[in-house]
Amino acid sequence: MVGLLLTSSCSERRSKTDLGLHSGGNSVVTFAERFRLNRHDGYTRLTILNPWQGASGVNQTWYLVRRGEEIPEGIDQQSIIYVPIRKIICMSSTHLAMAIALNEEASVIGVSGAGFLYETALVNRYEEGLIRDVGYDDNLNKEMIVNLTPDLVMAYGVGGESSGYLGKIRELGIKVLVNADYLETDPLGKAEWLKLFGALYCRETLADSIFDSIAGEYHLVRDFIRDNSTERPAVLLGLPFRDTWFISPGNSYISRMITDAGGNYLWSETNSAATIPMGIENVYLRALKADYWLNPGSANSVNDILAIDMRLKDLPCFRNGNIYNNNKRTNDRGANDYWESGTVKPHLLLKDMVTILHPELFSESDLLYYRKID
């Protein structure tokens, strides 16, 4: 995929006779629900849709204009992002994965939480002082951000546009794009945000090619399971926290992947825009039906689980040793690659899940992101 470096549409000089600022240019987005990319002559219109939990009817529009090109008439300067971007601050590990996939890690000059860096190239750049840790939320180092002079800060919103700190960054004259990839409910929809990064870096052709390959591989694995398995093992997710078990709803990203992997998520019938808090006792009763237990939080051993609640040892999935966590690729800094490269490799995450739920089809030694908890 890396070899598919073709001439990007961003690099072409085009006529400005038909800008079509408010219509035309069909979106190239297929699976994602939270953004649209409409490519026009001379620019790309990017629309972020409802970029935080609970948002309704909230759209943010950006115009990506090639450096040195004529600025389309009728566009507010504040809504223009000049591309290709050369310096970016990423506030989430998922954003880093997109830049890495396009061989643009050298553009990353700032991150929020250097301890979450997994990719060796990024860790090295941080240790060399080429990447700075700008802090979190209300504790952002605004002076550092200004001094870094980024072309763009890639943020994420968790409510009301994270109104305080994002607004303050904008007031300093910094472009802030709110990325909503974490709200996507389709694994391929989340990975498709790679196309947004392709537009920002003027690597559209490469991004499209990589994503098409990812989608093709994902569908091959999903269809293979549909054709070669009859059993749908029941799956439990998560781990309780202070007497509360936060359940991923049935319309979530992870629930969709369990279904595609030939599993039956225990709460597949639920629908919610956020995790659902439940008492341990209520979860326990349904968990008695679980064949497998996935993603048990920070647990590295069964003793970590028992330290939370001894009753969990009586679950059949516990007794049978069918507990798997997504922390196999964790470096000595504690960063977990599941949250970094896993974003743009849903086909490999699906393969892991299929290997766990249908061991008769794949060898457990093939697991990449998951490992068995003993």
C-alpha cells in the first residue's frame, strides 16, 4: 500500500470557473457518518457533522485550499485550511495513526500525552525534542501551542465542543479542527477518516488506495466467517469500576465488530449514544451466558479481575479461561498500539476477534492486538 504513491489531486492546478461552494462535488465518504469530503476544482469542502456526543444539527465547514492557489470567492478566511499542512498538533492517538499511515509523521510537532505514543518513530522524535507534549483539556500549555505555530490543531470534542479550551485556542489565532472519529459506529467508518488526512496532506490518492484495501480485507474476513461458521458465541465486554459496569451499547463500534466476527454481544439489543451504567449484579446475571470475555479494562491477569470482585471467578467464561484483552502490543512506556494503529487496521482487529471466537478457523498464535489473560 505504501508503494501506491500516485500524483495527488491536491497538486493539480485547476480552473476556478465553477467553485460550487454550496453544492456539487459528491462526497467521497462511504462508511463514515460524521464527516463529508466534497472535492471541487481548486479546493475541497470538509464538513464535520455533530462532532461531539449529544450534538444535533451541528455542522462545521472547512475549505481546504492548496497553498499558492487563488482563494475561492465568498469564503471566510477563518474557515480556510491551507494544504498540504506542514505542522500539526494531534490531541488523540487515533490522529497520529492516520498521519503515520500516510508517511507524514514528521509533520507532528505536538501531542496531548506523550506517554501514549507507541510508534517508535514518534517516540524517537519526542525524545529528540521534535515533538512536544502540550497537555490536556483545561491544562493545555497555550503558550507552547502558539510558539509551535502549527498549521492545525486536531482536537476531539466530548461535549459542547469542549467549549472552554478549544475556544481559547481559536482566540489565539490557531485553526482547530474537531475530529469525531471516536463517535463512528462502523469500524470502516472510523478508519475512513484516513481520507480526511489524505485531503489535509494532499495525499488523496494514497489515502483512498489504502482505505479501499482495508475495506476489501475487512469484508473478506467478515464474509469468510459468515460462510464458514454456524455457532455465534456470546461475548461479555469490559470490567466494573467502583460497583458500576459501563456497558457498550449494541449500536457501538465494538458491538458491530463482534457481530462481524461471528459473535453474539450480550447487549446487542441496546441503543445509546454513550456507555450504559449498570450495577455489577445485573451484569453478572447476564454474563453467566457469556462464552468469551473481551477487553477487561486494564487487567493483565485473572488476579487483577478478582481484585475487583471475587464473584467474577464463577462466570463460565472465567472458569474456561476464555478471557482476552486488547493489550498485547503495549510498549515499556505503557502505550497501547490498539488505540493507535488499530484505528486504521480494523481488518486486523477483526481477524484477531475471529481467531478468538472461532479458534477452529485460525490459530491463536496469529493474534496481533489481543492476548489471552491467565
